[in-house]
Amino acid sequence: MLTSLTLQNFALINHHELSFYDGFNVITGETGAGKSLLLDALSLCIGGRADTSMVRHGKDNADIYAQFEFSVNNYSAGDAAKEQTDNTAAAVSQWFADHEREFEGDVLIRRQLSSNGRSKAWLNGVPVSLTELKELGAMLVNIHSQHAQQALLKPAFVVEWLDSIAGLQSLANDTEQAYKAYQKLKRQAAEIAAKEAHRNDRIELLNSQLADISPLLAVDYEQIEAEHDELSNLEALMLEASHAVQLLDNDSDDPDAMDLLGKAIRLCENQSEVSPTFSQASESLYLAQQHVSEASALLADYAEQQLPDPERLEELNALISLGHRLSRKHGLPAINLVEEAQVWQEELDNLVNQPTSEVLEAQIQSAWEAFTALAIELGEARQQVAPSISEKLVVQLQPLALPNARCEFVFTERAEDNYNAQGQHDIELMFSANVGMPMQPLYKIASGGELSRMALVMQVLLATHSGHNNGTTGNSPADASEPMLVFDEVDVGISGGTAQVVGELLRQLGTHRQLLAITHQAQVAAQAHQHILVQKHHDNDEGQTSSEIDIIEGDAQVNELARMSGGVNITDITREHARSLLADVSK
């Protein structure tokens, strides 16, 4: 449960630490006093979106601390409030374990906002991401908006609410995912079919290009070019080799390299005993003579070889000509065409291996059958629980100045090819508030006050019955957790005796769950276990407006209830009325 909320430099609040009761906590105050600031702060602590306007004017940072305490004990059977605490503690403990964090029963969340737009968060003194904070926050606090009644105007809300209260979320989610998988395959098949002609043309083109270039792929084109250049000039090269042999070693009277090296060797050998330099030079000359001899023999063999085979030269000419033609055709050097051919082959393999629309038809049919099976199962489960849930709605609505209220869920089966992510049925919540009037869709006939009461009842039922009516929900700790409930002016449009009943309803709910609500109704506020008053004051010294928060009881509570009942002028009559409201609670 939430034990305290500490605010520092947060909007209109300079500094305040507020303690909370484990039952029904109510927040009251004049419009604009800053009541919603408490909910904004709590929302930030469970991962809500930050805004620089939340930092008090003139301050660099705003800090919010939310303290939650849990204890896991063996309570007596039937102690619903303690069982709720145990369930939430178990879920939170499991979350800490899953995220490799230590949990000893306390949860301290700190959220810091800076005036430059930055936001930080800590969990038990250790930094935590907003994603993690949202996951944990969903187990700790459930905030219901003051505009919740507007959701009743959306058909999808009724279906989602029915699934939630009946414990069918898991089955509904599986159905939705199966529908999305089916639709994805259909889109994929349609895209493939639309591209089929282009795909076939591309495959044909790639096959043609690869067949065209295949002779170059079977050889090393660089070597082919080198061999062609040599054979084309072989006669001239043979003459050059013969001339080089004459210079190195010949039988004529002309001096050659071998003769000159022989003379140098003999000169060095004659002087080798005088100086070691000549000895070293002699060894080097012997090596040079050996290399010249090897080069001369190599060139002689080259000069005396046969002329090139005309057929081989013709084959090389054909490959070179093909390379030049393909180079002009594709705008790439012939040597680079080999690399480009690898890209063509990879693209061709991908296109060939890509499933066709015909191949996907079997997968589509299988996906459709899986989806329809889930949709039918979900539809049957909804129809089975709907009557009992509509009865619960009526029971809760009748005391709220709707004694003749009737409710019914109407299921209209869609054509099979019109099934959607929510299943096989269109589901409407039918409503009638008056005797003799036929039931019609709620959003068509309900007044604002009726919508407000319906929204409140639906939220109360959801809070008290979700996940416990049907065995189809998951078994994770998160499914078993029962977070603190926060109602933001859900009693708007309700007054008089009806407000009294709403207050009693919320007080009863507070015996099972920790509850925090903002209200403008004295009849509702009087039913709270703890009354929190928010007032706005102007500080002349600082020149700033501040919101002050107090836990009130006794005369202070009487005065606030009197203000809520009678307006600005508080009289003995309004005070007496306030005391009577409190007296009714104590009976």
C-alpha cells in the first residue's frame, strides 16, 4: 500500500509530506486549489510523462517520493484487505526478482524533474528506467480518469471491459494476435501477387545476363588478358630475347657479359691474398656469373620456342572481344563484371526462393482456421459470462437513483469474412433507465449523469472482480496483484442521495482495497476513512501562490463538508448538515 507521498518544489507545492490511510482516502478543495497535483505526482512515480511546467517557478528541480510498504504474512481467512496486500506484495516481489533487484517489503520511488526538461528516476536508491517504472507502477497504482464515462461511447471499450471483468484478457489477446498474423500473411500474399509479373521479368533478365557472361565466369579474365597480350606480340618478344642472349653470352668475337665477368673474377682472385675485399668481391662475381648464365638460358629457350597456336590465339581473341562487348553493354570494366555477376546470382536465388502467392495460400488458410477457432471460443466464453455480469451492473446501478435500470449485452454475429481482431461478434451494452422503455445502446440514450454512474459502477466492478470470475487469466504474479485504486472525480454529475450511495460504495470498496479519490460531493467525502484538504494561499513575502495540504478531522472536516454543501457562506445549518453526514457514517 501507499504510505506516503513527498513533494518538493512541485508546481504550486513548496514542500509537503502526506501520509495515506490503507482504506478510502478522499481529496477535496476549491477548483484550482491543486487537488489534481497529488494525482499528477503519483502518476509521475509510476512512470507518467514529465513536463517542465511541473517544476516550481524559480527552482531548478522538482522531486517526488512515493513510499509503498508490503508485508507477506499468514492472515486469517476472509481478511480481504490483507489478502490483497499479500497478492500485491507477491507480484512486486516477483518483479524485483525478475529484474535482479533486492526486495525487503519496502518500495521507495523517487522521480526528479529539472527545469531544462530532463527527468530521472530511482527505485530504492538505484536508478531505474521509465519502462521498468511503468511495469512496476501498474502493479502498485491504477488511476481512473475523470473522463472515464466518455469511454462508454466507444464500442471497443465495452468489449475490453467485458473481457477484463470476466478474466478473458489472455484469450482475447491470443485471438487478436492470431488475427494480426492472418492479416499479415494476406498482405504478404497480396504484395507478392502484385509483384509477380515484375518478379518473373526480373528472373528472366538475370538468367539472360548470367548466361551472357557465363564464358567469362569460367576463366580468370586477368590471366586471359595477360596471355593474349603476350601471344599477340610473341614474334617481337622472341627477337628481343635473342638479342638479349647475344649481349649476355655469345660465340662471336663481340664482348658479352660472361666474358667481362670472367675477367673481373680473375683480377679479384689475383689480389685476394692481399686484401679480403677482393676475396669478397670474387664470391659476389661468381654468383652474378651464375645468375647471368641462368638468365641467358631462359631467354635462349624463349627465343627458340614455336610460334603460337592459331586456334589458341583465336580462342583468346574471342574471350577478349566478349569482355569488351559486355563492358560496353553494362558500363563496367570486364574484370568487374565477374563481381557484379555474384550480385546478380544472389538476387536471382532470393527471387527464385521467394514464396509465391500460391504457396502462401496454404499458410493463410491455416492462420485463418487458427484465428476462427480462437474467435469462436472467445465468443462462447463471452456469451456465457455476459448475463451474470449485466446482472451485477443492474444491482450496483439501482441504488444510484436508477431503480428501474436494466442492462443486457447483445451479441450480433458478423459474417465470417468480416471477423475482426475482437472476434466474431459486435457487442453492445444495451440500457434502459425507465419502465416501459425498450433497451437501446447505452451511448445513444444515456444522459450525462447516467453515463457517469455507469462508468463508476463499471470501474468498481472491474476493480473488485477482475481476474476472479473465470479461470482463463494467466497465472503470473502480475495477474494476481491488486493495485491501489485512484478515482479522479468520477462522481461528476452525481448529487444528493445518489452521491450518498456512491460514497458508501467507495467506502465499502476501501475495506478491500486502498483507495484515493477526488470529489466535489460532500456526501462522498464524508464516507472517507481519511480526508485530505488542498487549499491555495498567496505568500506576500515570497510573492508566490502555494497549495497547502492537510489531513483534516473534527471541526476542520465539518467546515470543509459544510463548504462543499453550502458554498462560500458557511452557516450553522450547513455545519449541522455536515455533522449529520459524518454521523451517518459512524452508525
